[in-house]
Amino acid sequence: MTQFVQALLNGVSLAAVYALVAVGFVIIFKSTQVLNFAQPALLLLGALWVTHFATAVKLSFWVSLLIAVVLSAVTGVIVERTALRPMVGKPIFSVAIMTIGLNTVLTVFALGGLGIDIRPIGDPWGIKTVSIGPFTMAQHRVAAIVTAIVLVGAVMLFFKYSRMGLAMRAAAFDQEVALTQGVSVASVFALSWALSAVLAMFAGVFIGAGVGIDRTAAVTSLKALPVVIVGGLDSIGGALVGALIIGIVESLTSTYQPSLLPALGTGFAHVVPYLVMFVLLLVRPWGLFGTEEVERV
Amino acid sequence: MSDERTPLLEFRNVNTYYGPVHVLKDVSLKIYPGEIVCLLGGNASGKSTTLKTILGMVIPASGQVLIDGHDVTKWTTSQRVEHGISMVPENRRLFKRMTVRENLEIGAYLRKDKENLEADMEQIFEMFPRVKERLNQKAGTLSGGEQQMVAVGRALMSRPKLLLMDEPSMGLAPILVAQSFEIIKQIHEAGTSVFVVEQNANMALSIADRGYVLQTGQLVLADTAANLLANPQMRQAYLGEVQ
Ligand SMILES: Nc1ncnc2c1ncn2[C@@H]1O[C@H](COP(=O)(O)OP(=O)(O)OP(=O)(O)O)[C@@H](O)[C@H]1O
Ligand SMILES: [Mg+2]
């Protein structure tokens, strides 16, 4: 029982990181109809900046985080302006392929700065843990959960209640008519990419917190794909539930599979999110919460 | 028509293309403050394109668009909305997943005087009591007639000087069509100029001061509504086929 609850808790902390990436993916898809496969690169870049300012420039972690937020937002806007804007009106498939190329280019750039070694992120949590009764959790995992709740909650409130959030939902539904209400579609696109890049950056920070960051962080962030497939490409709430499902299934698998089903080998837990994704694609291709008419690539 | 007044809206030899397709051909027209003007024409004659050109959603290859005597040809859509143009689009096109209230709020997106919004909404409820009852419902769940009311309400929330209406009778039952035109008259009486695009020529001419007739992108007739109703060419081409 203790082991089970511990596995659940670990699953939730995985989910926090996946949710940050997945919600960014959903925001961009909803407001610009772009499937952004460049999220892993944005995540690496974001983490790189935190590392750079916190460990090379030796600023405080919090100041570094703030600088990285600004730089990530700016990167998001620049990427949208230079790479995506010329693609407006092109088939969704071509644009998606383009973002894969973009991901490669940005990743090369990020890895150039990051180097080949594991780099500490300079976070204050390190390997410290918190214990409640028999359960133990790394402090950085608790921080990840809290941050994800706060950030995703803020994003949801922003969309529901703010004037710009209203405009973004309108543009997501019908760009042309949103334009005729005076909504600047250019700012909607820019803001979507900025938000998404910042969320990815935070995911990068928490992947790197405690253990440090290297190129494998990009692989971890790819699990946002099964998350959005499970939750639906166009639903933030869906992305959260998808993240919980994928995070918990993965964590349970890594806890129990090695002893119960050793034949499946080591590292099977990393494959499980994709298995869940395939099964879901077969039975409910628009995700658990997505809208039926959203097409798949 | 007194020609000394500055038109609220003017087209001077406007040519609009979609790629290689020449849609509006040398169109010149004027709408004066206080008028209801209709634009008649068959399918694909360029009526919606005319409205999109007014709002700057398509930019003419040549010619000028003027609002209040200012050349606005290079202005963005939001600048034109800020200058008092708003539109009820063809097929209403509500934001169906948002509530009725949110649809009205987005209509007021560029308004700076947020303190007056509630009062303006009240005026819309007076015109359309049904809208008030449906305020927190998703717009997509409304009937066609109710959606029409919300679409008109949304357009009015920007306090336009000129309201553009793209085929308000489309897809509505005859009784609702009559109501729709009643509403246009009311809006006009409250001081808003109206430019209404229609295929239902009889109905449109019955409320309009003047009308233009568009045929494959060219204006072929421009006259007072009364003259157009009496025009034999009109009767044959547009009025006979409509009930
Ligand atoms: N976005 C577009 N791209 C290319 N061609 C277009 C576009 N929109 C309209 N057209 C073409 O321009 C012409 C005029 O279209 P428009 O929508 O202005 O006609 P309309 O008079 O409003 O027709 P309807 O009565 O059917 O609404 C048509 O031939 C149409 O196919
Ligand atoms: Mg039309």
C-alpha cells in the first residue's frame, strides 16, 4: 500500500512536468491551429538560460528564473514571427513538419550552449526531500506540482476572465470574425507562443531540478504528445487529466513492472505513455476531452 | 441626395482581387450619414467582398476606401472598427462555444468606455428580451432567430456609426425575416447608418433609401429605392424571382 501511494505521488509529479509542456501545446494549437513539435527545443533553451545565469553568471536562481521567463517569451514571439507567420494558410500538415525542422535547429542551438555534460540547474531544492509519514518526496518534485498548479490555474483564469483571454478564445474559434471585432490576430499569435515557451521553460527547470539537465530532457518532454493525444488537442482541462493519466501509469509501471513482468525489460515505463496513446487513438481518436471535429495529422 | 455632405463611407474606383480572380471591378459608391443603403446582387456577385473591403479584411489592388472623408485604404481592420464600422457577418458566425454574454463582450473589445457597457447591453435586451434570458447559455445552443439577435447585438456593442449587414434574411423563416428588417429600421431610427447586403431585393428595398445593384463585380444600377422598385430591368432580374 505504501509503495502504491508513493508511486501515485511520483506519478503526479511527473504529470506536473508533462502538463506544463502539454498545456503550451494546446494553447498554440487552439489559437493558431499549429501543432507545435518545437516544444522540446523551447524547453531545452529555457532550461539552458536558467543554468547559464544561475551557474555560469552566478546570479541567484530566482533572478535567473525571471530572466529566463523574459527570454523564453521573447524567443516564442520571435519564432512565431519569423518561422510561423509566413506559413499562415498553409496546410496544417506542412506547418507541423516545419515545426519539427524548427525543433531540430533550435535543439542544436540549445545543445551548443548546454554542452554534452549534465549541467546543474542551480535550483535551491537539490536532493533535499520532504517526508510525510511513510512517504518521501524530493522537494523539487513538490515544487514542480505546486508550480504547475499555479501556472496552469493562472492560464485558465486568464482565458476565462481576461479581456485578452476572451479575444484569444474568439480568435481560436473563428479568426476572421474575431478580426472584425477588432481583435489583433497578430498579438493573439504572439502571446500564445510566448505563454507556451514560458510554460515549456518551467517544465525544463523541473526536469533539471535536483538531477541536472542534459539533452535527454527533450526526450522526456516528448511525452507531452501522448498527453495531448489522451486529453484532446484543444482542451486545457483535458491536457491536465491526460498528464495525470500518463504520469501515473508511467510511475506505476516503473514501480511494479520490473518485479511483476521482468520479461518486458528495463525502461519499459518510458514506452508505456506511447502504448496508452496508441490504444486511445484506436478507440477515441479525438482524445478524452477534445472536440470530435479536430482532425489528426 | 445633397452632394456637399461628406459621405460616411465612400469607394472610389475600387478593384479587389482574390489572387488572380478580379472580384470588384471599378466600384464607386457612397453612403451618407443617416441612410439605409442596400447592395443587391446574385450569388458570387461580390457583395460579401464589398463588405470585407470596407472593413479592410481584403485590401483593394487599386482605388480608395474613405471613411468620413479620410482615406483608410491602408488602415487595419481594428482601426476601422474603432472608427465606427461594424458588421453582422453572413450566416451570423457567432462564437458558438462562448456564452451569449461573452459574444456581446467581444463586440465591445475595442471600447475604452467600459463603464457604459452594462447600459448598452440593457439597450440590446430591450430590443431583444430573449437575449437576456439566454445570457449565460453557449451561443451555439440558440435557435437561428436567437443567434441573429445576438449577432446584431454583438455588432451594436461597438457603438457603430455604420452597421454592415451581410444577408440578414439568409436561413431565416419568413416571419423572422420581417422581424429582422423591423430591427434594422429601429437601429436606423436610433441613429446608426446601415449598409445591408441582400438577395431578397423586395425586402431590402422596402426599408432602404437607396440601392446599388452588383453584377459579377460591377455596379450596374444605382438609384433611390423607389426608382429601383419601379425599374423594369430590376423587376425582371431581381424582383420577379423573389416572392
Ligand atoms: N477568400 C476567397 N478566395 C478566393 N475567392 C473568393 C474568396 N471569397 C470569395 N471569392 C470569390 O469571389 C467571388 C465573389 O464572392 P462574394 O463572397 O463576394 O460573393 P457574394 O455576392 O457575397 O455571394 P453570396 O451571395 O453567395 O454570398 C466569388 O466568385 C467567390 O468564389
Ligand atoms: Mg456573400
